[in-house]
Amino acid sequence: MTGVWFRRIALASLTAALCTACDDEDGTLDAGNDIQQDAGNDVQQDVQQDVQQDTDVEQDVVVACGDQGDGSCPASEDIAIAGTEVTVSGDIATDTTWTASNVYRLTDLAYVTNGATLEIEAGTLVIGDSGAALVVTADGQIDAEGSASAPIVFTSSQPAGDRASGDWGGVVLLGRAEINVDGGTNNIEGIDPTESRGEYGGTMNTHDCGTMRYVRIEYAGDVFGQDNELNSLTVGGCGSDTTLEYIQTHRGLDDGIEMFGGRADLKYAVVSQTGDDALDFDEGYQGRVQFVAIHQNDITGDRGFEWDNLGSNHSALPATSPQVWNVTMVSVGSNPDQRAMKLREGVAGEIHNVIMSGFGEDSIDVDSEVSGGRVGTDLNFSGLLFFNIGASGTDYFADESGDGDNDGGFDESAYFTAETSNVFGSDPALGAPECLSAPDFIPDVDSPVLGGSTPPSDGFFDDTATYRGAFEPCGSDWMAGWTAFP
């Protein structure tokens, strides 16, 4: 490193000399050609050597990433509320922009409707009162483009340090893409079922509900009535032109992200310490999902995946059949009521390159005869890693013998252990998966996560992510800068 920096200093000195030789009147070099001829080749050679040695140093750093840190777990604090407060409720019926110079307070249900687009600038803070939520109706659209350094944050209106799960409702996106319920439309849960602005579903499978990128949703999931609560992010009938990337939901009271039908894709998502399920899919959801981190604490939370087709008709079409690749799901504390995956009511889909660690109940339960019959044809798995599962750490699957059979005789243990791309009992060697306030899910260079399956090459999936989990061993941390874990 000393030699590298010495040459950089020398190069900087030479650059300064060149600038000193500039004519004060016209900015040209008085002796430019001579200097270039005398020094150009040497400078180019030094720069090339610097680049090569810098590359070698960078490679050394990557190889040394097996150092998992000092074991500390730094605290994470709530975002402070600062700025001019603007109160929002009722309809947003014309194109509207929320700017980062204000704080927007949702005091009730606010509906984006009548063909309007709600644009939210990077770095904008939106706070919600009890009973409040942002609902982008099927006649509206959202354009929420944050950045890694300036995410858009939806959080509780309570003071920093006093916030709790369920303080406010959450964010709802509704569209006109296909769902599999009778009649083809439905009213979203968490809102009065007689409210026409809560309707979703249709035949427009590309329906664009808008864009959410680098967005954080905290302390949502307010209960509006018996068995009627909102999720942190609820997506109903949104089509394939919808963009959902770099989304975090944190400490919601209900599910982290729930998809009711439609074909909206999801990429780079974090669901941390949610009160129920992390990813809940149903009503014929057919989107693509890649790079998801799921983090459950030892007190609240249920399943990493809870997928349903349709309760009233397990064979309903289109079946819930997402394509999901590269997921890291960690349960801290081995809560005996937490399971990695519950796949039921006739679901299909693709599940590949997933790490499951620390779930105290078991790993995967395929539930219903229709779902069990789809395994190996319409419901496929590969590249799974199972670690520290169940009471003993190796109780990977529940005993379904006799009356415990819930899937028409499908044997989870036999099926998943026979799949040669699956790994059992090997520590994925993640950086700091037990730290709830500053988790690090990046695997060590010697981690057994390598050697997973190859994602599709279809323009959405990163087909180089042939590793298990959401992060490449010793790779970059795509959560850095925009996520928070207070």
C-alpha cells in the first residue's frame, strides 16, 4: 500500500507541475508538448502499475472478508421528525409532488385517485397517525424514487423512541391485473369492504401502479377491525410494469409485504422484525422476486413465506405461482412458533437459492393435497440451505405421519433430502445475523452458499447469482445506506 500511495503522490505532484506551467492568459501550457513527451510514458506506466496494484489490494481485501467483525451490535435510532409539517387526508385527485423540504403527516386514509400521480422526492419523510394510510387506487399512480443516500421514509408520527408496531396503517398499491377470485375483482383487506376506492383486479396484466425505489416503511399495520389490518406494504392486482425495488418494511404489526394476485415484480427487499409473515402471496400472484433478506426476532413474527392460492378453491387459476430466487431468511432466538415456509391451498411456483437459518418450528411445510401434488412439476425447489432448524437444530421437517398428513401424502423430508443441490446442517457463515439493530448477512468467502442454481436469463433476474441467499460471499451489501433497524 505504501508504494501505491507514494506513486499517487508523485503523480499528483506532476499534475500540479503541469498546471503551474499553464499560461495565465489563455490557460494553455507554455511547455506542454515537451512536458508531455518527457513524462507521458512514465506517467502512463505508473498509472497502469497503480491500477494493477490497487486491483491486487482490493482482491486481498475481498479474500480477507472472513473476519466477521468484533461481535459488537451497534444500536440503531429512530429517524427524527424535522421540517415544515403538511397535513394530508382525503383524496389526492390531481398530480401532486411531495418534497424533501417538508414532512407529510397522514391523519386519515389518503387516496391517490382520478388518474393522479403522487410524486415523492428522494429524502422525503412521511409520518402516519393511528388509522392513517396511503392508498394508491387503481385509478392513481405513485412515483417514489429515493436513493441509497436519501431514501423515502414512511414512519410513525409518534416521537422518536416511542414508536411501536401498528402505530399507523401502511402503504397500499392497487391495480387492474388479474386475480383468481370469483368475479375477477375484490376489495383490499384493511379497508372498509364497501369502499369502492379499495377495489382491485381485472385483466390488465401489465397495469403500472407506479414506482417505489429506495423506500422504507416502519411501524405500520394498524388494526382497523376484527381480522382487518393493513400490512406494511400491500400490493393488490398490480401488473408487470410496476417497479418495486429496494424496499424495506420494519416492525410492522402484520405482514411485511403481501401480494394479492397480479404480476408486480420485487427486487432487493428487506423485511425485518415483522409481526406476522414476511412475504405473503395469494389470489394468483405470478410475479418475479430476487434478492430478499428476512429477519425475525424471537418474540414476534410467524413465517418467512406464507403462500396461499385461494382458500375456497385450491385449484383456482391462475394459481399463485411466483418465481423466487436468492433469499436469506434468519430467525433470531429459535422461536418454536416460527417456520421458514408455509405453502398451502394449491400454490405453485419456483423457489431457489434460499438460506433458512434459526427457525424453531421447522423449515418447509407443503400444505393441501393440491399443493403436494404440484411438487416437482408446478412447484419446484433447488439450491436450499437448512441450518439450525427446529428444537434440536436438525429437526428440519415436521412429522406428518397418520393424522398429521396435510398434503396428500407428500413427504417433505424424503423429497428435500434427496435433492442434491440442497445443503443441510452447514453454517452459512453470515457476518452478523444475530444482530437485530445492524444485521450483516454477507457470507464468508468459505461459506457453503456457493454452488447454487442458475437464475433465468430473462432481463429481470441476475443470472450470475448462482449462490444461495441474497448476498454474494464477500460481495457488496445492497442494504447499505438506505435501511435502518431501530
